Amino acid sequence: MNYFICGFSGAGKSYLLKSIEQSYELKNYHFIDLDFLIDQKFATEFDSLGAMIEKIGFETFRTMEFKEIKALHKQRNVFMALGGGTLNEQTELLLKDWTGLWLDTSFDDCFDRIKDDENRPLVKLGEKRLGELYSERLQYYKKHQRVSN
């Protein structure tokens, strides 16, 4: 069985993934943080994931995310933390056989966690635009099993 964790930027997806990995004896599971995976693959080319996104743009980054998910989606026993904007119609189809866990964190909490993080290009859009993105993405998050934060 495969699982993915979704939620907005700053929801705590990476933290939850690490907590699950450390708290449960799931020795036959692979734990993958999608942002970390992409960052590691391209670490020599960019100083950080945020720098890479700023250089290549979100559209190209989303294409990279999709390619990584496509390479992983047929593996078994995977727990994966997605990026905040990873879910869309295309990735939903690819992950249809996976169990999705939505880390339901309020926008205010997410924004408080990321507002001073210079490695998050979305922050530069401002609080108002981020709030709009949060509302737009809820349609994808809400399709999955809700986990309170």
C-alpha cells in the first residue's frame, strides 16, 4: 500500500513524514519527501530548492515533480510527502491507487510558518495571493483523508 501526504506550504508535511518514519516500525516502507528528492538531484546546479524554482519557474518545476512521481508511482510500500502545489488533475490520476492524507492546517498557521523563509519563492507573492492559492488548492486536498495538525 502507498500513501502520500498533501497540504499547503508550511502545513508540516515533511515533519509528519519524518514523524511517521520514526514512530512506526514500517521497515519495508520507503519514505520520500518529494521536494527533498528533487533538491538532492539538482543540488550541484542550484544553492537551494527555492533558488532552482526561481530560476526555472514553477511550470518547469511542476513538470519535474510529475516526472519524479511518474517514476515512483508503481513502487510499493511508499510514504511520500508532496509539495504544496503538486496535486492537480494530472497527478491525481497518477496517484489514484494511493491513499492520500491531507494535512489540514489553517492558512494563518501555514503563512506564519513560511512568511520569513527566503527559500520559499511563493512568499514573494504576498499574503493575499498566497491565501488565494490556498483556497484554490483546497479542492484537491479535500478529496483525501483529513489529518488534523
